[in-house]
Amino acid sequence: MNGTILIVDDDDDTAVLLRDSLRKRGFDVDAVNSAQQCLERLRTDPADVVVTDVQMSGMSGIDLCQELRQRYPDLLPIVLTGQGGLDTAIAAIRAGAYDFITKPVKVDALAIAVGRALEHLSLRREVKRLRSAADRDVPIDGIAGNSPAIRETIEMIRRVADSDATVLVTGESGTGKELVARALHNLSPRRDQPFVAVNCAAMPAPLLESELFGHVRGAFTDAKRSRAGLFVQAGAGTIFLDEIGEMPIEMQVKLLRVLQERKVRPVGGDEEVPFEARVVTATNRDLETEVEEKRFREDLFYRINVVAIPVPPLRSRAGDILLLAQFFLKRIAGRTNKPVQGISGPAARLLMDYDWPGNVRELENCMERAVALCRLDEVTVDDLPAKVQEHQSSKIVITTESPGELITLDEMERRYVRQVLNAVGGNKTHAARILGIDRRSLYRRLEEPRHDAKPEAAAAGAPSATGRPPTTPPPIGGASNGSNGHATPPSGTGTSVVHPGEIEHT
Ligand SMILES: Nc1ncnc2c1ncn2[C@@H]1O[C@H](COP(=O)(O)OP(=O)(O)OP(=O)(O)O)[C@@H](O)[C@H]1O
Ligand SMILES: [Mg+2]
């Protein structure tokens, strides 16, 4: 772990023993024999953690903690307290100590305390860095993020904003698809024209048809006047067809014709009207699967999928979680006039550990709630929802400890593939990408074995064709969120962990 430690003890033997023991554990450590020497040393050689005895000739460890708090607020002191030293420990914590260890010092306990202090420091620095990064890193149109995945999305937006190509924005719910569609419009030469968003899931087919393509007077009972549809109302701007995957099948064929001809026929009308708007669509469904299962027309799929912009789920851009949290914090605090400035280290850790199945929208809601509940100038663990506080990163645990449950490699693979598929809400394209296989292979791996199939030699304890002893695959225990989806082989210790959308006019 990165960081410099300075030991302060007027007993030279103890100082050297602690220094050497921590060095052996890979820490960068030095030692001095008094509080004065410590303060002198820090003027030229900064340290991250000071481990200090309390009873020392000259300045005591407690006074040193007070001095350090004033001079070096980013440094974390750990105090070594004597027998029955609870009062001393309390005095040390009040004086600014981060932690205390009782004597005699167990080096393992000290190493853990030092490691924890360094992790706390690195988290605190990260939050600080992100607080300033959040001010700068809103590269386009309110899309905050710095991770490679979102940078790729932003790069795609920049590349296609100028063109007239039809764009399909895909991604799980709450990932920011509408934000991407708006960014495409705002970065395009069409930015001064209307941006018209339509939720295709919100209306039955006849109403949607009349909204999109317009109607002539008398087309239906309530049609007292003719009305231009949204394709025409969008002018030379952008029409955003959100939730295209939910579009009723009878509308899909009509939309296909419209996109091919670049003309709409108003309901009840005989004449086609040309339109100029650029078409951007979005869905959180896996359209390839929808096509295979005959719920989405293949020809329409190819027509709208000229350029695809996938928006990554939040869990695959872990580097953005704190940045987005800070971005929302600042925005919400500003709007609500609350003096909340930051996020505490432990709260930041919980935010990073959580899976965010509701993606950026869930994080935004979480920060809205946190700001409302926050009583300090910092969001703390107590301000976070219970599901974030109580979340334990779920992992697939492979253990070789229960021989009664041993399964074949094939079965293990099938179960893992199903878990990844569940974790991505059944999106086969997405699951295949995570697993690093194509969709056809994915289907194959999901198939149950045929009972008349010959068992594989290595599977059920039979000697293998190579003559080597059969490999006995470990069973899968525990649940997976499949968020990473990368399996690592079982370790030699017997246990291993696999980290696996109303019509709106603007
Ligand atoms: N990168 C980002 N930076 C800042 N805010 C974001 C970002 N991504 C999403 N948001 C915010 O998260 C919320 C959800 O985004 P949006 O509505 O675009 O998601 P969506 O993918 O269209 O979701 P759904 O599929 O549920 O319609 C919005 O308030 C949006 O402003
Ligand atoms: Mg949306």
C-alpha cells in the first residue's frame, strides 16, 4: 500500500522493532525518538501516518497529535497506549488521533491499523480529487463522467452528432439514454431547431400513429381539425423515439415505410408529407433478441440501427460513481440551498461497493435523499438508503469443501452463464459481451445436456482420455450479481471468489 509511515518512540529498541516489522510487511517506514524529532522530520519529509507512543520525554504523544492536527491536517496519527489506557485513548482521539493500539503492540494489529489509515487517506484524496474533477469533467451537455466506458460513448456522440444518420441508443434503464439523445441534438447543426421526444411505450398504436404522423380533419370522431404529426413538428430538428422496443408491431411496419420514404401519411389522409427531422431512437430492450423472438421487425431494426450508441451500466464505470455522486450533490445542494459539500470516506466506500441496478437515476435519487437527510456539511453513511448501507458485494464463491455437491465443468459453466444472464436482466447480447462469447455460443451454453448424451470422460470420475486423473470441478455457491462476469480459477486454498421511459416538446 502506498504511503509513508513515521514511528515515534523514545525507546529506541521498540522504535527499531516496529520499523523493521512494518518494513517486512511492505510498508515504507522510518523511525525517530521524540515528538520534536518527528516535527523536524516532517518539515522536510512528509508522512501519511505517524505512529506515536504516548509517554515520552519532552512532548507527549497526545500533545504531538494536537500539533499534527494543526500543522498537517491530512496526516493520520495512530497512538500506542499503555495498559488500561482507555482514558489515554479517548484523550488521544480528542487530540486528533485516527486510531489507537494498546501495548504491548501486536505487529499484525498495528499493520492492519496502518493499512486502514492509508486506505482512508487514499479514499479521502480520491473524494477531494473528484470534487474538483466534477467541476471540470462535464465534457458535453450535462453528461458527467470520466471512465473509459463513458468516454467511449461521448466520443461516439461527437463523431455522429453532425451526421444525419439514424441513431439507436441502447442501455439499461437509468443509464442516461435520453441525455445522450439530447446531447446528439445539442451538438448537431440542428441545435436551434426543435427536439421532440416521444415515448413509444406510453400510447396504444392508433394514438401513437396520429401523434407521430398527424391526422386530417374528420379522420376519427374527435378530429375536429387536422393536425401535423410530431415528425413534421420537429421541423429540421431531431425526433427522439424513446422506448422503440415497446412500439406495437402494427406501428413498426408503418414506421419502417416512413423512414424509408422520409415522408409521413397523416391518419385519414391521401397525401404524404415529407419531413426533415433526424431520427434518434432508444431502448433498454435487447432488440436482437426481440427480433429473434419475432417481437420486433428485423427490417426496422436494421433501418434504425445505422449507428448504435451503447450507454454502459453504472456498475461497469465504477470510476464514475463518486464523480457523479459529487456532481449530483453539488447540483442538489445548490438548488436546495443546503451547505452540504462532500461525502464522508465511509459513505463513499458504500457508494462504490453498491451495484446500482437502477444506474445513474438510482444514484441521483440516492443523493437527493442524502442531501435532504444530511445534518452536517458532509453526507455520511446514515444519510444513505438501507439497501446501499447493507449491500454486500455479491460474488460467486467457488468452494471445493463440499464433495457431495460437486458438479461438472459443463454444469458449472451453464450455471454461471445463467447467473450472468439474470444479472443483466436477460439481455442476451449484453450477457454474451460480458462472457466474451458470441450469442450463438451463449445459446449453446444454456442448453440442458441431453440425457442420452455420453457423459464427458472427465465429468463423473471416469479416467480422462489423457490418462490424467479426472478434474473435479468445484460447485458454485452463493448468489451473483454478475457485475463483472470475469471468472478467476479457484485458488489453492480450496476457496476462491469470482468477481464476476407523454409526449414532450422542447
Ligand atoms: N452521465 C451523466 N451525467 C449526469 N447525469 C446523468 C448522467 N447519466 C444519467 N444522468 C441522469 O440520470 C437520470 C436518468 O437518465 P435518463 O433519463 O437519460 O436515462 P434513460 O437511460 O433514458 O433511462 P430509462 O431507460 O429509464 O428511460 C436523469 O436525471 C439524467 O439527467
Ligand atoms: Mg429514457
